[in-house]
Amino acid sequence: MNKPLSPESQGSSTRPYLIRALHDWCTDNGFTPYLAVHVDETVDVPREYVKNNEIVLNVGFEATSGLQLGNDLIEFKARFGGVARDICVPVDHVVAIYARENGQGMAFPMPAAPGTAPSMGSDEGEATPGVASAGPRPAGPRLSAVPSQRTPVPEASPSDAAAGAPPTDDGPEPSGPDAAGGRPSLKRIK
């Protein structure tokens, strides 16, 4: 018989550790790390770059100053339209981290609504198996396609940390064996 684990026995979230690891992997391989972030009142980003409660941030060392990838918050300074801004993102609002150049990365569950606890059936820090869901999703923002090698990524100025909204499916149709879904697959890591 499986007993639900208490929050104390589950340990801390794996999300900040996975974000740091993937940021390091991107940097070590010469890729540009992007964060897709669910934006609500607890996220401090330039609102004019937020679309559908989402923003994509370039968190490469060339685009940021004073980058701190903490266990609870991601904080840095970045230029948006030539103006330096302070950015503060709660780690649980990061819904994906990926390399701009090839789309490889990891997606995470959306943050729990204020006042609700994460369900015991889901691991808060566990990566979701893919960006698209087969079943109905709760109303609200969702992560658009994470770019793949087959999906062109709009070029962003290295001095601008925001890449705008996540890429949409408006680009050319992908070809090849994975063309049916048009989205990269992300592996579940436990």
C-alpha cells in the first residue's frame, strides 16, 4: 500500500537544481539559455514584453548582469529596449528552460494557484513529458512550442534579455519523422 508522502519527507524542490544544471549545460556548450516564465503579480519583469501571461527571458551571461539562480528566486539585471531593468522570478514560475539554438531543454508544471497545495499525485519538481497535453487543460496560459531544430527561432539582440513571447506555430511546417506533432519531445526525469 502506497502512503502519500508528507511535504517534509519529499525534500526540497528539484526545479532550481535542474534549472542551474541546464543553464550550465547551455553555457558549457556555447548555447543561449532561455527561460519561459509564467507571469503573475509575484513576477517582476517588464510588463510590456509579457504576452498571454508568459515571457521568455535570455539568461545568458552576455545578456544579464548579477545573475543569481537561487533556490527560491532568479534575479538579475538586463536591458530591455536599451533600458536596464531589475528582474525577479520565483523559481516555481519557470515553466521551461531551453537552448535557443536547438530547443533542447526541459519543461516544468505550471505554478500552483495561490492558496492551493500541489496535488500529492504530482511531483512539483518533475518535468512534464511534453509541452502539449493530450487531455483538456485548465484555463489560463500555456507554454507555446519550445523551438526545435526544425522550427526557426527569431533572432534576439544580445543586449535584450526578453525574446518576447514564446515562438508560435505560425512558422513553416516542420518536415521529417517528427513532423506530425511539430513539437519536440521532452523526456521525464525522475
